[in-house]
Amino acid sequence: MDWKLELVVVPVSDVDRAKDFYTEQAGFTLDVDHRAGEDFRVVQVTPPGSACSITIMKNPGAAGSLQGLHLVVSDIEAARAELIGRGVEASEIFHFEDGTQAPGPDPERSDYGSFLAFSDPDGNGFMVQEVRRDEAK
């Protein structure tokens, strides 16, 4: 039996602000923006090429509590340039040497070796990591 993670709920304090961030700055695709009454709203967005989407949920008490979601890209430098170009405050690219974080991409550009980080306006944190294996296919 396959078990597929297809949706992650991201708690935010302001749904409209989060929707703007994810669609306009992070470049995610808007899948759904549905209201049913005053207190119920579903906003779902998907990173380009991803099989997993996120639903933005208003939950001020938990806003910013989601940390460590990983997005995988084939070119970490291009990904950072795109984020910066869209106005996202993304970290510098880094890798690990002997268990310590070091600046710049992994010198061997090995899969899962180069990272950057960014957060949404509430502080929910994402890691972006480079996996180039698909380029060889």
C-alpha cells in the first residue's frame, strides 16, 4: 500500500498576507481559495512541481510553529536567486563539513548537500535543499 503525503497544514495569523506571500513571493500555485461563511476558509497552494500542497490555516496561537519543511530543487543557486528576486528574505547557501555548517554550496554539489532557509511572514520555516540526480536522466 502506498502512503503519500499530499497536504501539510501551515498555521498563520493572517490568511490573506500568507496567501500573498506564498503565491506572489514564493511562487507557489494557488489551487483553492474557498469560503463557506464568515469563519471557514480553505486556501491551498502548491510549490511548482510538487505532489504535496499546503493549506494555509488561520490559527494565531500556532502561527509560525511549523519548522523544517524541506523543498527540493535541482539548482540551489537559481532557487535562491528566484526567491530573492521575488522579495523573499532567503539565507545564504550553506552546506555541512564535519558536522558544522559552512558557507556556500557543497563543494562536490552532492545530492542533499546544499541548503538555504526562508520563512513566511509568521515565521514558519522552510529548508531548500539541492538534489541534482534528476539532471542525469
